[in-house]
Amino acid sequence: MYYPQQSPGIPKLAGHQHPGQVHDQSPWARTGHHPVLGPPNHAQVPTSPAYPLFQPHSAMNTLQHHAHPHMPGPLTHHHHQNSLSHPHYQSPPNGNGMQGGIVQTGSPGNGVAMPPITPHWQNQLMKCEMVRASRSPHHRARASAMAARTVQKAAIPIQNPNAVKPAETNGTPKEGESESPATPSNATGSSPSVAGAVAVSHPSSTVAPIAEAPRPTAPKPPENTWNSLDMGGVHIRNIPSTSGLFTFTFLINLYLNHNALISIPPEITRLRHLELLDLSGNNIASVPPELGMLTSLKELYMFDNQITTLPPELGSLHQLRTLGIEGNPLDQSLKSMIQEQGTPSLIAYLRDSCPAPVPPPPRTWQHAVTQVEREAMQNDPNVETFSVLCYNILCEKAATERMYGYTPSWALAWKYRKDLILEEVKSRDADFVCLQEVDSSQYEEFFLEHLSDQEYEGVYWPKSRYKTMSDADRRMVDGCAIFYKRNKYTLVEKQLIEFSTVAMQRSDFKKTDDMFNRVLGKDHIAVVCLFENKETGTRLVIVNAHIHWDPQYRDVKLVQVALLIEEVEKIADSFARYPPRLMLPSAASTANGTSAEEKNASSRPPPTYADGTKIPLIVCGDFNSILDSGVYEFLSTGTVPSNHPDFMSHKYGKYTSDGLRHRLGLKSAYSVAGELPLTNFTPSFQGVIDYIWYSTSNLAVNSVLGEVDKSYLSKVVGFPNAHFPSDHLCIVGEFRVKPPKEPQPPRPPPVFPDSSR
């Protein structure tokens, strides 16, 4: 039975209802329920109304359930294990009759005193009673249908004078909406309201997958006219793994309560957008660990089953508010955590005690040239190659449990992550290492010290806000670092590009609200280094950038990248005017008795460059922009029109009057072998936002480091984790320098026949 998104609240507890009301709002009469023991055992109950499972779709014909000519009272395939009928589970009573914080259990006069029920357990018992009240077939669907009926208004509307008017978030409340506080939608089965997207100042690529700050570019459920499905109370015995249910990826709420299920297929992980899942009142004895992949879950009800333990994989359900376990013979230590500290405490325990997944196979290289060509280049001293590594390492300050609640605390600790990061960088042994989100203290005390053993030297600048901070706070500000092989390259010059400062210096940028409120308030930077190869004299420009992350500021991303490219063009042009350096035999060549000719053709005169576009250029970093963004279009094609949607109708001088244009001829290194499926991996976002761009006129790609094993990714919810210390992937490319074109010899003057003859 499908039903609209706006489901009504589940009925109130029996102890608080009018005597004439019944729990499940059934269309037939029924005697009142006992406030604790539940409904009486009816000798005969009317048959269920004919509610079909689906009306517009027939994909569920594989569901198997048996006929049920009579609805039993309490379901016969399980027991409602409340504290009175099962005192050995130590479940407190369901909230009725609590006086003075002391409750009685067992027989009426045994005098056994229980400690006060905590608010966490009180909430658990309240929701348990709500779920038990919905045992009739399609209870929630029928209740939703009744609530959706048009109610004729009285001539004089009767209003509750004590009702609290809700805060207006988008104008005044709609006509007919209740002004009294409502039960949270996620607890009742209605589709959750979208929380206000509070901007979180997070320096990394994504707003982490927390309910308080959803990422607008995160995958959303497919568009559909309904997103809740009620299959409760119809005695379904089995859901096969091939069921059409698992194709309904748009579902947000799924009710399988009060059936005869003994297991849940792992294929339920396809329903990644589920926020409420009700499995109560079945015969389930074990919880599938695959449920831990449903990281959007906020309510998971498993009341009244046969569950004795919980898989540690549920620890990845970092958004879970309620884990319903009452009425199960659950291990007392796990149950006590929920009773005393609530669901988040249990989830954190499961998360931190979960064993690490099996590590993935090593990432392989994707080659842009054949094996024969690679061997030829290795044996040719005239071929000059170099490699570049780009990696957003997720700075220590940003790696918090609030932002990455699905990551075990031990795997999120910087003490653990920094060793994995260092191991990754050292194992790639790239000529240039470009890191983002490196804070000052870690650059000085960790990376410089450990990378110097591998012949690296570094250049570093923190983000602009460090200028306004105390000495202690400055050390926690992240920035961009470039490390290079000092035995192979000479650092000629280094420059910092502060986008806000460059924007202020532009005469065509009017100091409007857009400039002050959108561009100037961002302190993102880029580091530019100019190098010369010690053997060949070849010059290189290496750029490491970190662009603003917020998807609501696509215009700022585009402006920052436009400013970056303009500054790089100026710096490269200036570098081209430097006179060639006098080439001397290297110390290594002299010591080894190796001739300059044998050392990569260093006997040749160093190249000269007519302008900056002739110098090999690498622009890499965390651009926080996907493949169909204006940033990618601008860098890859060299132009963006003035009315591009990513400008978002804001005005930025010549950028929005004439459009953007550059002449660097850039291309993404990974586009040669096929862009990676992702460079950033969290539960709420998987996509490509990190790039290595190269100048195609003087550089070519030999190979790039490939993707992470797909089967591994299908079994983890996101990074960072035990094997990947950042929410970003490390990307690496190897390039070869195209030899400069030899100048054409001057043509002899033309000879014309003698016209006098």
C-alpha cells in the first residue's frame, strides 16, 4: 500500500487516550486495550479491508505472503515482551503509572523498587507502544488516508487557546495546518521536513553528512509522487532477494512491521534514502550487518522480535535517533546502554568496536601510452618525465566526530591518520607533492621532518585568516603545501595568491554587497612555485589551490578560479623573461663519472621560452567543483560565457559582462584515461572534485593512478576509515615534457626570372 508523503502522527499512548478510542483506528469496533498488556485476545476479528500493496506499479508481484482470513489479536508468531510478562528482561513498564520515579515489577506486592526511568528509555517505550498500536493491516496507510480527507470547516472555527504557534520558517502557516506542536515526523512515519541548511564552516570538500547541514549537491531520492510504503500487518513470510521492493530507491519510509518475517535480505541496502524502517513484530532473530549501509536512517524499529545481539556494523548509522529494541531478548549490556545513555551511545560503542573491513587491493596505474612506448621512453635519455601527487589530507581540526560520525574514533584520530597519509605520500615517490588542508604545526613538526628523509623540501602558506589570530591559534589554521625533490629541481621563486586580496585590487570589481558578502569573506589561497630542472634547465610552474567548498557559492568558486588563472598567466609570463641559467654538470654526475650527455641530455642548451604559455604548467588542488560545473568548463575549454548559470546572476565586473577566457590550453590529466568515479567519498556525496590540470602544448600524460576497487567501496559507507585517512583520494599523474619545436631555418629569398628578356 503506498500513500502520500504527509503521514499523520501515530496514535498516542493508550494510557492517554479517551476510553472510547482504540489504538489502530480500525474501521470496526474493538474493546479498549489494557494500558500495559495490550489488546485483548479477540475470538474473532473482521477480515482486513482490501488494501492492495500497489496500485500504479506491479513490481512487487514477487512478494510472498500467505492468506490471512482472520487477523489475530496479539500476533501468535511472537510475544510482546514487556516488563510485566517478561520480568527477566528487566524492561521497565511502558510509562503508565510512574509516581515519584519508582515503579514496581513482578507481582503486586513484591516490593521490588526499580531506579527511575531515564528520558532515553521513556522515549523508547513510548515509541514501542506507538508501533504496537499499528499492528492492523496497512495501519499507517489507512490513517494517512483518513487524515488526508477534506474536513468541512465550521462556520466559527474552534481554536485551542493554549496552542503554541510554531516559528515561521517560510511565511505564515498554511491554511488548515495545525498550530500545536507536532510529533517529530521521523518518529511517526511521515516524510521528514528538510532541516535548515546551516552553513558549517568546514575547510574540506564537503559538508559532512549530518542532518544539521545537508549538502545540496548530495544525491537525492529519485522524483516520485510517493515515498512511503506500508506493508505492515499482512503476514508476509518472505521477501526474496529479487523482490521489486529493492528497486524503489526513492523510498524514505518503509513499514514491514507485524508480519511473519524471519530475515531481511541484504539487498535492502539499495534503499539508501531510507530514513525510517519498521521491522517490529516479526520473527527476526539476527540483524543483517548490511543495515549499517543505510546511513540516512534516523528511526530503526525492531521491537518485539527474537534479537539477542546487534552487529557492530550498525555503528555507521551516525544519524540514528532511535533504535527500537524493547521486546527482544537482547544482551543486557547492549540494552543497558540504550536505557541509560540512549541510542547515540550504543551506536558509538558499536562503531568503535567494529572490526576494520578487509583492505582493498592496491590501486593500479592507468596508462595513456602502450607498453612498448613506455619501455622506449625509459631507455631514451632525451625524454624528460616527472610526477605530481595531489591530496587533500583532511586537517586535524576539521576531522571531528560531529562531521564524520560514521568513522571510528580511533580511525579519525590524527595520531592514526597522519601515519597513513605519510605512508601514501612516500610510497608514490612523486617529484612534486601538493597537499591541501595542512595546518602550520603539522607542516613544521611532521611533514617537513619526515619527508626530508626522501629528499623533499617544502613551500607552505596558511589561509589568510592566520593574520588575525594569536600565535597559538595560528598553528591550527590549514593551508597549502608543495614539496619537491631537491636533488632534481631548483626552486626559483614562490608566490602566494590570496583570492580576496586580488579581488580587492581589481578596478572593474565594484565594491558591491556581492563582493563583500560573497567573495571577500573567503580566505582561500593558492601557492605557486617556479622550478628549473637541474639537469636539463626545463622550467616548470606548479600551482596548488584550494577553492571554496559551499555549493551555494558556485559564483565564488568560479571567481576564485578565474582570479587564479589570471595571476598564473602573469607569473608565467614573468618567468619566461628570466634569462637562461648557466648549466653546469651536476655534482652527482661529476661524482659518478657520468657524462652530461648520458644524464638526460643535459649537454643540450637550456630551453628558452617566448612567453608564459610555452612553460610546462601544472595546476592542481581541491577545486570543490564537479565535472559539469562552470569551473571545470572554464579550465578545460578556456572560456565561460558571461551569463553562465554558475555566476548565479551576481555581478563581477568584466567576468559577468565579457565572460571568462584563458590561453593556457589546460586539460585534466585523468580525462586522458577516463575521469575517476570519485575523488571524495562520504555517505552524502561521492564525486570528482580534485584535479591535476596540465598544459597540453608542452606536456603529455604517461599514466595516472587508478580508482579504488569497486567491490571494496560497495561495503564501506565513506571515508575516512581504517584504510583511507581522508575523505579525499590521493591522485597522481606522470607527465613527459614535449621537446620544444626547433626553430625553422630562414627561407632563402625567392628567385624570380629576369623580366627584361
